[in-house]
Amino acid sequence: MRRVARVADIDEGQVAEHVAPLRLLESALSPLSNTVRNFGIMLSVATVVFIAALVRVESRTPTVLLTRDSLSVAAGRYRRTIAVSAIDSVALTWRLGRIGLRSAGFSFGNVFHGTFVMRNHGKARLFVNRSRPPFVTIHSAAGVVIVSLDDAVQSRILYDSLRTLRRAR
């Protein structure tokens, strides 16, 4: 049976003998632990700032440039340019449909930018905010592109402009 030492059995010399090296080790590690702690705090703050900036940039409304020859849509890191002559059809819908897997894209809340697999279109390039209908759906030789803008009037203007350009060709 193991004997447990009682406080009365330990003299002060034995305590000092074991505590002194621990205090020396603690004083040697103290500046290092402060440096590590400060680095951890700075790294955490930098990560939060980076993620917030990324979400802000990627969540912006798409930029649309429509010329007589082409339609360019860009949002964050995702872009698509379609020749007007390659557009097969244009539709204006109030329902987006089910968005499945993300192939290459950004999604946060109702914002979807990039390539996604959709139930009714297959692979499609989305530049949409699901909470901002209507959606302009463009079918072309290059695939399906779906765009929603800040408000319904802007989306309707894009839709009407695309239809007019398609008829003129």
C-alpha cells in the first residue's frame, strides 16, 4: 500500500527545492506565452476581417454590361460573357427553382454566384439573390445563365433589352 505524505511530514526545504525550478521555468516561458497569445489573437482578428471582406465583395449585386454584340455579367470573382448571336432564348421568371450542388461558386444566404447544378436547368451559371426576383434566364450555346438585379424594374429592363437585341439580329 502506497503511503500518502501529509503536509506535516513535508518540511519547507523540500518544498522550496521543488518549487524553485518551476518558478524559473514559468518566468522563462512567460514572455513566450504572451507572444503566442498575442499572435493567436492577431491571427483570429485577421481571419474574421478577411472572411467579412470576402463575403461583402462576393455578395454584391452583379454588374451587367449589354452591348449590341454581347452580354457580360460579373459578380465577385465570377464572370460570364455571351455573344448576343449565341443566345437561343431569354425568359423572365419569378421563381428560381431548386438549387442543388455548387460546382464552383459562392453562396451565402440568398446570394448565389458561380456554377451550380439546378433541377430544371442542369448546370447553370448563377448571378442571383434569391430574395430579389424576377430572374432573367438566358439559354445559349455556352449554357444557362440566370441573373437577378437590385430590383424588378432593372431585371425587366435587362430582359426587354435582350429580347430586342435578339429580334434585331
